[in-house]
Amino acid sequence: MNTILIALIIPFLGTALGSAFVFFMKNEIPELFQKTLLGFASGVMVAASVWSLIIPAIDMGDIVAVTIGLLGGFAFLLLIDYITPHIHPKGGPEGPASKLSRTTMLALAVTIHNFPEGMAVGVSIAGATTADFSMAGALALSLGIAIQNVPEGAIISMPLRSAGNSRFKSFVIGTLSGIVEPIGGALVLLLASVATATMPYLLPFAAGAMLYVVIEELIPEASQGEHSNLSTIGFAIGFALMMVLDVVMG
């Protein structure tokens, strides 16, 4: 039980750590640093999706289920992204028109994209308790997502500070944006009794949702303007680190 709780909480702690950057940095993250962090986060999430979710699902032997689950994850995030009023965390175009404040929409955007990451951790834990998965692999995925959440937390709290919020309020909002991750993981675990039969669908579904975030949010922002090569280097390091964590711990 303690191991399960730790796996659920680790990603949230990563968000809190990243949000705390607002106490030590100026109102904006330096562009070079931000591009490197975005690339690193992208690499971690892609590697986690492939090594911790898609490959284990394929090993179950039902490629049709894996394909359906993967596309379903993309479709789910696409739908949520379309129908929910929000702005993208890194300053991208707005979604449907809304009267909500910029701070509220920013927090909503992060909440939307953190939820499937929590689901991914919950799915991996459920696999460790109901199928032939290792809890070490679930911890590796949780740690990988936490690593990804560190730059994400900073990228959320710093713009909130730039928009006129206090450092403490920016930290709190950035931190709370990650609270949906342990909630999403816990909800999946509540369905663990039926998780075994649906695992070939749930694993790639979580992967598809995570990959959507990378493609829609992280990579486009990291590739804009000059010095995009830094994001490429960050991606390579993030991918390699998560791959090693998954292999060594899984």
C-alpha cells in the first residue's frame, strides 16, 4: 500500500517542485532554458508512453486493442481540448471563447493535460496488482512523469507571476494544477477489479493522451524561434533517461 501511495504522489511532488521555481527566478523563464526544459519534458513523456505503456500492451498480444486504445487516447484529449474553454500554458492560441480570467483558464488547461498522466500511473499500478507487470515499472513511469512535471510546473507558475499574481499565489496555483494526477490514478485503481480485461486498451489509451500533450503543446512551443536545437538535445536526454529508468527499474 505504501508503494502504491508513493507512486501516486510522486508526479504531484514534481509539479510542486517545478512551481517553486517562481521563488528563485525572475518573472519569466529565460528562453534558452525554457526550450531545453520543453524538449526534455517531451522526451520523457514519449519514452514513458512507448516503454512503459505501449510495449507492455503489445506484449499482451492484442494489436487491435492496442491500436483502438491509442487512437482513443488521442481522440479523448482532442475532444476535451476542443470543448473546454482554456488557453495553452505556453501562450498558444485560445480555445473556445470564454469569460474566464486568464489565470483560471491557464489552471484549467494544465488540469486537463495532467489528468491523463495520473491515469497512466494508475493504469501501470493496476497492471502491477492485477497482471504480469512489476511495481518497479510503475514507479519508473511515476518518476518519469514527475521529472516531466518539474519543468511543466515552472512553465505554469512563472507566467502566472508575470501576469501580476504574487509569488505565493503563482506557486499554489501551479502546484494545485498537479493534484488531478493522484486523483486520476486513484480513480483508475478503484476500477482495478475490471482492469485486467481492459488493460490492452487502457495502457495505450493513456499513452495516446500523453502523446497528444507532447504533440499539441510541448513540441510546437519548443520548436518556435531560434535555438530549437536546444529542445532537440533536451528531448534526446529526456528520452534516454526515461528509457534507462524503465529498463533498470522495470
